Amino acid sequence: MPSPRTSAPSTTTGSDALLYLLFGVLGAAVAFGSLAWLTGNLTNTFMSSGPWAPFRATEALLHPEALWPALTSTALLVGTRLVPGLLTLGLITTGLVLWTRWRASSKSGLARKVDLAPLLDKEITAKAQNLRPSLGGRESKRGRSR
């Protein structure tokens, strides 16, 4: 039986959010650099401009013209900036959606709106009138019954 997920609050306010942000930015940079290298090589192969370049994600990210000197500026722009940027954006969006769904499904121990609905005035009044029909026309501490 899996144990319930617990998360202790951080001792420093906001440090968890900053840590998640740091990991997210680093992950996005690594993904973008790797995708820039991959799509740059695919563009280079598609254009028949030269051999497959060795893996240098930083070089592909910052100076793609050094890895693929035979490609035109338009091919470099599309192959090492636009396509990997769109792919990285898609990966980030998918990751955020999955992360928020995972976090939303975890139980925090606090009551949700669905749990509190039976305690609202209308539901309390209806239950009281159901239990004691003679309470139907009386004033209550909460105001006139509905």
C-alpha cells in the first residue's frame, strides 16, 4: 500500500517557489539547447550542407553559425531558434499542465468547496425544516428561513 504524500512546509518563505523556478529555467535551457542542436543537425542534413555536428548544446544555442557555417541565416533561424523554441514551449506547457493536475489531485487535508456545501445556510435550513417541519415559518439567528 503506497504511503500518503506529505510535504512539509519550507522554513524560508518562498524558497520552494524559487527552487522550482530555478529548476524550471535550467530544464528549459537544457531542453532548448539540446533541441537547437538536434533541429540544427536535422536542418543541416535536410539542406545537404555538411556532416552531422558533434553534441554542443551551448554552442548550438549561442553560436549556431559556428556549428553549421554552410547554412543560410534563414535556415539557421528556423532550424535553431523557431522550431526548438516551439518544441520547448510545448514541453513546458505539457509539463506545467501535468504538474498542476498532479498537485491538484493531492490531498492537503483542507476542506474543499464540495466538502463545505452541506454546511451553507440554505442546506442547513432545509435539513432543519426536514427534521422539524414546525420550524418552517420561524426566524432564526441567521435570518429568515429561505
